[in-house]
Amino acid sequence: MAEDNIKLMQGNEACAYGALAAGVTFFGGYPITPSTEIAEILSREMPKNGGRFIQMEDEIASMAAIIGASVAGAKSMTATSGPGFSLMQENLGYAYMTEVPCVVVDVQRGGPSTGLPTKVAQADTMQAKWGTHGDFFPIVLAASTIEDTYHMTIKAFNLAEKYRTPVTLLLDEVLGHMREKIRIPDSSEVEIVNRIKPTVPPEWYQHFELTATHVSPMANYGEGYRFHMTGLTHDPSGFPTAKPAEIKEKLDKLKSKIMQNADDICAYSEEFLDDAHIVVIAYGITARAAQQAVRIARQRRFKVGLFQPITIWPFPEKRLRKILENADLAIVAELNQGQLIHEVRKIAKTKTRVVGTFRYDGELMTPMQIVDKIKEAHR
Amino acid sequence: MAEQAVKKKKKTKPPVTESLLAPGHRACAGCGEALGAKLVMDAAGPNTYVTTCTGCLEVFSTPYPESAWKMPWIHSLFENSSAVAAGIEAALIAQGRDKDVNIIAQGGDGGTADIGIGCLSGMLERGHNILYVCYDNEAYMNTGVQRSGLTPFDARTSTTPVGKRSMGNQTNKKNLPEIAAAHGIPYSATATVGYPNDVIRKVQKALKIKGPKFLQIHVPCPLGWIHPTDQTIEVAKLAVLTGLIPIFEMEDGKLTRVRKIGKNRKPVEEYLKAQGRFRHLFKGTPEAEAELEKVRQIAEANIEKYGLA
């Protein structure tokens, strides 16, 4: 039996190697703390694997380049942090509108604006959902361990390819820079999903064909298929339309593609929820503190469990709604002034009180902050 | 009274002990950019509004809760130092407060040549009365030495690594002063902290001209270029004397003055050998020798183009 490939790795490293395992062939990016190591590693490693790394002149260009690369057939990716993520928003909307698979990694730091380049935060949760203009149903994942980061980078690529849409992976400064043990899986253990290719003759091909799953097969440039792409609202052929019925059809397609496949997309983890009256909801790096908090609170005989959304968007509301049916109290813990708590409030029935415990001073949340909140809010 | 005091101060030579960029900031030992900024500020005088984009200069000059700037100063964002300065200028004009005032927008090479070139171009094109100063240390030093559009050919950076198949940065340094000059602005020039008096002269000359001005100052970074901290001036001078960094002035799009190197010309190896970022060019392999030859050609082309001989 081959020995396990165990490594001590930084989150940014795990992300870069996860992307390589997923088959990334193009990276376009721009230096920004705390994400820069991802670019640095890929600048070194990608050429060895036949990939192409380009340092772009800014984040607008980075996001645009990965769109171009993906349309030309590459698995493409960029990595950034808050300020760069803001600059990417217009192009992110374009990728969504034109249904271009690509991966954006946002290693979050304190904001707003330049904020805290070297400090942790989870304050891009809502920007990832509502950052671009217009209605937007993105896929956004949040990793909480270094091992997660590796696997979720692969998952991000797979979801992007499967659903022909941009996928955002949220990391944070602590995850990006801390080192942890990680088992690198053998390539045979890694599931790789590739975009669905058209099977119709070229003259029948529609780049945004309406299908039962709402995912259209995708031809790349240079494969003999002729198609039109535009950020303007378009019909299945890709040409701009001003017809109300076709406009609605396009926007419904974009929404349904994500929301009707939410069961497949949504991932979450649960602990001690069977008899829990109190549900702690935490994601990303804060889920680590919440895991410990739940254990401490259990020892103190609180009937408390943990729900960790791994997919932030679409929010795993179906499952959480079920869990909250038996709960009197939901505590949302996040490193911001209260963002994902609004999603929990939306689905909680009157019987369940929803309270938040937040930290936004550039430091990690401690398990005791959550335990104290459990004690304080429980009655 | 206040106005008189300002005028009086302007006539005096830049003070040696009391700089407008106060000491005690957090720049690294031997930082060329800190020296460059000090020269620019002292040459401009106290009646100056300053914008600075994200980068080392912003970070090291304003550690909490202190500021090294003895004039109105703002950290913009990364891409927009010129645009913020344009707003300041417009507002001062609107309020009739633009007399005897200097506005200096500044940024590093990345903030100027890459992410900020759009805002810079707009500022130059609209004709604002602003001096833009680009401190060129040839990479993104603040985030850990990634290449920029002004990184020289063959330099090692963290995103242009050196290895069996790579000799470092494979693109040429963007000719930013000429791009600026192509906007039809009255003054575009290069300078280096290797020749401080030239920096002072150029800043004072530029500030006397109405309209948009561009000055690119070559500022060695001991950390990123990998040279001893007491060699900053020496390295800066070698860049000029080898022909790799031409020092010139362009007025209304025409080359009007150059710093001749003549018989003081040094072989490029002297400049390259002084820095760790070019160490791979001296491995003695045929590939390394071929790369060295390319760098020699760059110097040769500069000398011919700008008439430096």
C-alpha cells in the first residue's frame, strides 16, 4: 500500500495545489495581500503542467482574462482579496450573464476599502451575493480548514464546469496563511467534472440552449461552432433581445440553473443536532471556533448543535429550515457586523429566536465568545 | 502674514534637518523611495497637497498613529491617486484657492504603470495642473516583490521566478515617461535618487509649469533588488551609467535634455552583479550569457535612442 501523502501546508498553498489537481490551465491575477501566495505558487507551478500564468495589470483585467480563457476552453481562475473582489464585480456579472465557468478565490481581509490587509474577516459574504448589479444567483463556497481549502478549490472548479457559471471560493486571511496538516489525495481519488459539450451539428448549435437542467452545452472557441456572446440580455442564440418574454426567459434560466439544482449544489456539515434546542450557525474559519464552543457547551449540559453551511450561496435553507423546526434558539457567529444572519432570520419561524454574535476587530472569534452567547441568550 | 511666510520659505533652499517628510517613519534601511519622497516634498515646499496610492510609501509613512507628512496628504486607493488629485485641483479652482498651491499625485510603479494607468491617462489628458510622481522601484514591493509593468527584463520577482526554464521577467520595462509625453503634456521626465540635486531641480521646474507634469524617479529597493542597504545610491547611479535607466526631460513631447554618460559608461554587468535579482545571469551557462547579451542590447538601444553617449 502506498503511503499517504501528508503535508504541512498553508491555506493559500492548498488552494493553489487544489487548483492544479482540478486541472486549472489558466490563471490571471494581480498581487493583493493576503492572497498573493496563490499567484506566486501558480506562477511557478503552472508552466510545469502546461498551464499559463499571467500577472494582469489589475483585478478588472484579471477577471476579464479568466473569462476569455474559459471561453477558449481553459479551466480558469483568479485569486484576490476584498478590494480586488470589488473591482471584479462587473466582470463577475458578465461571466454569470454569459454563463462562463470560472473560479474566483477571495481570501477575505478586513474592510471596507483598503481595510485590514493582514487581518481576518468574513465581511465579503454579502458582496459575493450582491456585489454585481442586477439579480444574481451565484455559487459561493466557504472553507474552514486547510484540507477543506484543497478539496473545495476542486469542488469550485467542478461546480463551475457543471453549471456553466462563475464560482466564488471564500477563504480568509487566517486560512490563507496558517499551516495545517493535509493529506493530498491521489489523483485517482479526485473527481473531475468537465463542461458538457454540444452533440448537435454546428448549424443547430445554440450557445444558451434551453434544457431541462437549465445548463446549456458549451462549445469553446475554435471547435467549429459559431456563437454570439454579449453582456446584453440575450435569447438562446446569444443575440440581444428586447422582447419581454425572452428577457424573462433568460433571467429565469439563470436563476433556475442554480436554485432548481440547489439540492445538488448545497453542502453543509452538522454536529450534535439530533436533540439540539440551540443551533449554532457558523461558516468558514468561524466554524472552527463554533465546533469547540458546541463541545464546551455540551459539557455544560446545553442541548446545542452546530450547522455549518459549506455552500453559502445558494444558502442551504431547505435543510436549515428543517433543523430549526425543533430549535428555540439560533446563534449565528460570523466575523462581520451581521451578514449571513439575515438569511437565517428569513427562514426562522417565530418560535425560533435568532441572535448573532459578531467580531470585526481583525481578530478571530474565540470559542468562549460563542459559549458566552449561548449562556446569555439561553433562557 | 501666512502668505508671506509661505513665500519666504519657498525661496530658501530645501532644509536639511527639518524635512517635510518627517523622519521616524517605518521605511526599510536604504529605502530609495523614502529618499525620493523626501527630495520631492522638500523641493515642492509646504504649500503642497499630496495624494498617494496604496503601496510601501503609503504604509511606511503613516504607521498608526503617526504621519510623516507635514502637508495635507491622503491615501487614495491603489488605482486612483491621479483621479483624487484631479478632484482636489478642481475643488481648489472652484473655490479660488488654487493660487501658489502645488498638487502632487504619487504612486509606485505598479500603482502608476499597471492598475493606475487609466486614471493617470485621464488626468494627463484633461490638463489638470498636477505633478504626478512615480517612484519606480520596479516591482510590487509592498506585497512581496511581484513583477510590475516597470520590472526590467530578466529580473527575478516572486511571480517571475527563475528556474531551469525561466530567466525571470521576460518583458521589457514599459516606457511610461514617453506614454505620458504622448498625451501632449508640457513636461515629462525621469530622475533617480542616485542624483538628488537633479530630482530637486526637476520637481521645482515641473511645478513652475502649468498643466499636467509627469516625473518618474528610479528608487532602488534593497529588499526586492537584493543589495546591501548602504549601496542604494551606488546602485541607482550604476543604473544610469550603464545606460539601463536613461535620465531625460521631454517638453511638449520633444526630448529636450538628457544626462550624458559619455566616457563614464559602465558595462551592464557592474549594475546587474550588484543585485541578487539578477544573480541567475552570472551562472556562466550559454543561456545566461545569451540573456546578458540581451540586457547589453537594451542598454545599447537606450544610449542610441536618447543620445546618452
